[in-house]
Amino acid sequence: MNWLLTALACGLGCIAVHAILRRVQSQRNAVVTFGLTALVGGAVLLALTGREYGWTSGPVQGALALYFFGCELYTFMFTFVIGSISAWILMNALRPGAASVRSESDAPQHVGMVETRLARLCQVGFLGKRGDRYFLSAPGKIVAGAYHLLRWCFAHDLAAATAGRGQRPA
Amino acid sequence: MGDLIITMGYLLVHFAMCLVLARSFTVLRTERGIFLFHAVSFVLTTLGATCAIWIFAVFPWSFLALVIGLHGIYSLSFLELWSLTQGSYSLSLVARVGAEEDGATLPQLLVLSSLGETKQATRESHLVKLGLLVPVAPGEAPQLTFFGAICARTFRAVLLLSNGRMLNP
């Protein structure tokens, strides 16, 4: 069961290195930084287990599958915490004297949510800004195309039509 | 290699079933339905792999790790993409900008602020249903249940660890 412990150690090491890198280079994209860290960690895991069990053996495949599942789970966790409204509601409730999420000051809050997201989309390069107009960049066009294709695959449009709502605000 | 082929084959069949059945069964177009479709499959394959190893001694223990790892990666990716394309705020903005021929202005995009309002109201009631928030009257400060407090503290620890900044105000 050495392969299991090695996978666990590599996963924890990867999270620790990411935490350090985020403090040293906080301007870099957190997901890309973690992705690169996870790849390096995966290579280390492959080297350690492959040498002991054989490169294509079951333990190596199992260790790598578990390790990358753990990495994806952690990426999901921190992106969820950064962007999810549910996570924000829960963390907001931890603050002493937290206001209701349905308070009278909601409207400016929602406007702020749109503006923050637009700034972030410009920062990651999916949107560009010319004068007062936002436009799709080349990567943004790919993302928009993939969005419509996946909505069709998952039958989201069908669900919206069934509910009689038409497409969600898009 | 046999273990890998069996697992990948099963996941491919599951994926094809998800896409085909979603067009016929309304329940698979809901968040709860698609989540259960993946969760039940995950539990059953994990139990199946455990039986194959423990009772019948057909595979080594690493097969269980392979099944959990690959099914986990597949289901998490599928559900993330499903959820993102169903109601992501940022992707809705990207699609809205793409829908305007000459680009979109901020006032045009602010129409989507109502999406945030709707999402916040529905999310709050979902959290109450999940037993993470105590139901309170509108305007009152939200209160966490015991499990809600555990979740909120875990999220705060992850935020601290990853040195992230929240997108929501």
C-alpha cells in the first residue's frame, strides 16, 4: 500500500506548494498555478511509484487516478468558494451581525457582482473593452461556442423550453 | 491494462447514457436528477469493485483506487460543466456579449444583475432545504445550523489556504 501513501503525500505536498506560490505570486491565475503544480506532483508520483511497481502496473494507475481526482476536487473547492453564491451566503453568515442576503441594499450588490465578473473576464482574456463596449476576444469566442454546444448536449435549452421560460438570460 | 479498459469502457457507456437519456427524461435535466444519476453510479461501481476484489479476488486492491479515481474525475468534470452551462453568472455574461453584434455596454449587461438576485434567493432556500441555514424571516440576519457552520468554516479555510479573493461582494 506504499503507492496509496505516496499518492496522499504528493497530493498534500501539491496543496502546500500551491499555498506558498499563491502568496509569492498572487497575481497569477490560481487555477493555472495549481494545474502546473499538480502536473509536477503527478510526474513525481509517477517516478516514485513507477520505479517500484513498474510503469504501467495497476498500483501506478490507481495512485495516479486517485491523485488527480484529489487535485480536481481541491480545484473545484477553491473555485467554488471564490465564485459560488451559496458559499458566499454561508461564509457571510459566519460574520457577527451579518446582514440578510435579501436586504434592501441588494440592488447595488448585484450591480457590483456584474462589474466584478466583467473585470475578471477581461483580466483572464475572454472579454476585451473598446471605449464603453465589451466584446469577445478569440478565446472568448471559443468559450461562448463551447457554452452553446454543451447547453445543447446537456439539454439545458430543452429544459428551459419545457419550463416555458425560454433560454436563461444569456 | 485490463482494469483500465474495463473502467474506461463503463464510463464511456455512462456518459453516452447521460446525453441520450437527458433528451428523453425530464428528471435528468434537473440538478438533483443528474447528481443522483452520477452518485448512484459512483456508489454502485465502488461496491461492485470492492466485491470483485474482496469476495471473488478477481482484481488487486489498486483496481478500487482506479475505479474511485477515474469515476470521480469523470463525474466531477461532468457535473461542473453541467452546472456551469446551466447557470454560471460569468458564462451568461460571455454569451450575452457574444449575442450583441457591436459588443455590449455596461447598462445592457446590468440587466443580468437580476440573475444574481434570483440566484441568491433560490440558493438561500436551497441551503435551508439542505439543513445548512436556519429559516428566518426576510430581512433578518441569516443563521447557520451546526453542519452549515462546519461547511462555512471549511470554505473559509480553503479560501485562506488558496489565498483567494471572493467574486461576490
